[in-house]
Amino acid sequence: MEHPVRALLGLAVFLAAMALVIGRPRGLNEAWPAVGGAGGLAVLGLLTPADLLAVARETGGILLFLLGMMIVSAALELAGVFAWAASYAARASGGSGRRLLVNVFVLGAAVTAALSLDVTVIIVTPLVYATVTALGVDPLPYLYACTFVANTGSLVFPMSNLTNLLVTDGLRLPFWRFTAAMALPDAAAVAMNVAVFAWVFRDRLAGNLPTAPAKAVATRTPFFRGAAAVLALSLLGLFAAGLAERPLWPVALAAAAAMAGVAVATGGASLPAIARGISWSLFPFVWGMDAIVRGVEHAGLMTGFARIVLGGHASPAARLVAAGGIAAAGANVFNNIPMTLLMLGILPLAPRGDVMALAAATLIGVNIGPALTTAGSLATILWLAAVRRRGVEVPALEYLRIGAVTVPLVLAAALAALILEGGLR
């Protein structure tokens, strides 16, 4: 245990960094308080240069994977693949507003699972907005669907959410073991989310959609076809690497190189255009937050937190519910990435047979829970910025009301599915 004064100062730095990350005064990028917080803990002596280098090594593979998939996603957007998918979802609705809502969930869940929730909120959301406004119907139910499915549908694969990557990498959890255990909770979460939204928005969904003006999507261009082929091969490569228990980042970088090559060779997009689609600030943010949590550990502040999460619970099911509930609550207070790192710091302290099940419950909490508020996850913050840029105002009380109805039910459905199948054994 560090000196009490230094520990308290470390806690103050952590809380200040979290306040700036969540509040983002004057549009402050979240990477700055994360890096600044790591620097403050280093000044206090709670982090050494060796710690900072160790954090870089630990997060390096995750960040390389994210870089590769961001390049792939940016190229797919420029090639029109996502626009084609949104257009297909509208056509497949058969003129039913309710069926269109289900199709938005299906599209969002598929994109989230394969490419990550950030792709859903950054790329799919604007396309859904353009699609539904062309139909002349209330866009908010469908826009809400984009952000909620991005959070609730991000459990199934390691690459679906940064939180998944952090946990699977930190606990050395095999790809297919993770996927097999999380498939049922993921399906339960999405199904419950669809059911709740169908009820919540029952009076705002058009019974019969008007015919939208046809918007051509160039699917026969060499860029579109090449990008679609690279996407298919990339997903096969990721699943093969997961089956072989090999790192995912080499596949992601190879896919990025292939996608960039197709873009340049076909004249479909330039490298600077693809680079503009990358969220560069995410890399220092993840490194900084990981360093901050390590400093909190060095300050001896994790012991009390571990007692709260891992303390005596009546049954294994109660332990899972407690872990998921605490993770969900913390994600809304601290944001889901810091909360994931905090939970990751205490999970190894649990009895060995409980670690994997508690990790699954934690991910259910930090993935689904943040949908309760607009500040719970970076994905929701990005979604809110995207819809506001299009002139759509999201009433804070309306969002909170929808979150308060939806999140507890979805969280309960996913945790019940996890308990039913016995967690990660």
C-alpha cells in the first residue's frame, strides 16, 4: 500500500481524468485527459517509465488490430458497401415501419459483430438517417436503434468491442471459447432490445412506409467488388486466426493493406481519404487509460473495490449478477473503457474457477450498461455527435427514459442467458 497521501492524490488524478473524459469541456478530446492523467500519476511516482513502456507493449496488439479494422471500415464506406446494405434493409422491410426497425437492428448487429460497434455508430447511423428521412418518417426510433444495438449487440466476438479485446487479451481467453460462451447472451440481448423498442416506439413507427426515391448504389464498380471480396476474406482470416488461437492483429493489418491496395489500384479512393476515416485519438486514449488504471493499482486502491465486487455472495448466480450490475453502473459513472480496465485489475483476484464467468458478466455489464446514458461509452458519445451534425436533436430526458426502460431488461436477459449456460467454463 502506497503512502496514504500519495494514494489520495492518485485517486484525485483518476477522478479528475474521468470527469474530463466524460464532461469533455469545450469539446476537449478524451485522449488529452487520459494521457495527462498518466503523466500526473508518473509525477506522483505511481507510474515509472518501465510501467509506461509495459502498458504500450500490452496494448500494442489491440491497437494494431483497431488500426487495421479502421482502415478496412473506412475503405468499405468509401466503396459504398454500407450504403448498399442500408438500402437493402429498407427494401427488405416491405413497406412496414416495424419491419424496418427490425432490419436496422439486424444490420447494426451484423456490422457490430464483424467490424465493431464504432463502425455502426459512425458509418451506419448516417446511412440509416439518410434512408429513413428519404421515406419521410420519424428518424429517431431508427437512430436510437443504431446506438442501442451497437452497445447491446457487441458481445459475440472479441473484435465487436474494444472492451472485449481488452478482456480476452488480458486474460488470454481463446477466441472460440469466448464466442461460444457469449453467443447466447448476445442473441438474448439483441432480441430483448428489439422487443422493448417495438413496444416503446409502437406509436411512432409508420404502419405503411411511403415509397422512397430510388438511390443508386454503384455495386458493379471494381472498387465495390474488390472491397467486398477483401471484407469476406478478412472475416475468414480473423475466424481462422481465432480458431488457431493466433493473434488477430496481423490479419487486420494484412486486410488493411489489401483494402488500401484495392482502393488505389481501382482509383476508388486515395490513401488520405481512407486516413481521414481513422479515429486517431483512440490510440493515446486507450494507452493513457490503461496507464492510469495501473497507477491506481500501484496506489493500493483496488483492494477495497475488489472486496465490493468479489465479496461474499450467496451463490454463483449472485456473483455474476453483482459483477454485471457493478460493471454496468461503473460504466455510466466512469465510462465503459476505464471500468473494463478497473474490473480487469481485480478479476485475477477471484477464485480461479470463477474468473472466466465473472469476466463474461463484466463484459455484459460494460457493453450493455453504458446505453443507459449518453456518456456511458465512447460509441454513444460519437453517435450523439453524428446525429446532431445532421440537425437531429436528441432530448436528454427522452434518451434517459428510453435507456431506463431498455437497459435493465436487456441486461437481465443477457445475464440470465449467461447463468443458464453456466458462464465461461
